Amino acid sequence: MEIKRCRICKSDIVGRLDKVFCSVKCKNAYHSMRRRQNELHVREVDNVLHRNRIILLELSEKKKFGRFFIDKQKLIALGFKFEFCTKVYHAPDGKIYHYVYDFAWTDYAKNEIMILMSNYASMAV
Ligand SMILES: [Zn+2]
């Protein structure tokens, strides 16, 4: 019969066959580690999303209309990460809107991005 080893300390596990940890201490250490890893990853993604929103917010501050256009390279230079969004909407006209909270962006023309500002973005859906 194969001896099972604890996921944390690698010592032999004695007792029930379905045990994964040798002790409550190791079980708690494992779940604490998992929770820390999860929080770290979530925080990294949240930081990028928040940064993306701040970029769009700052760009929109002096705009009068619900949408504006910007060169894709300018957005990249500002640190905007296109691969991070909070929602994707495929419009009937074929356009794909990527949401960053209350803003949305879509490819408009070659290297040109259309940004929809807060209230306007909800009208795309
Ligand atoms: Zn252990």
C-alpha cells in the first residue's frame, strides 16, 4: 500500500485514507498559502484594471461628447493594457466593445481606438 505524504511538510500521513495533510497546522498553512496566492493575483489584475480606467478617465476629462478617438500607440505609451477588461460585448454591427468598468473601447480604424465615456458606454449594450 502506498504511503501518502503531507502536501506541506511531506511527512507520512497516518489515519483516514482521504487525509491530505498530516495535521491541522499543515492544513491551515496550505489554505493560508492558497489564499495569499489568490489575493496577490487578484490585486495584480485589479491594479491593471484600475490603471486602465484612470488612463481613460484622464483622457476623457476635457472631452465634451460621450466618445472620442485616440491613436492606439498613444494609449500603449500611456501604459494602457488592452488585454485587461471587465466585460466584452459583441454588437450586432460586428464591433467588439471592451469594457473597463464604466468606459468602453473598440477598434475604430487602423490604429485608431474609439473610447466611449461613462454614460455613453452603457448605451452600446
Ligand atoms: Zn504536514
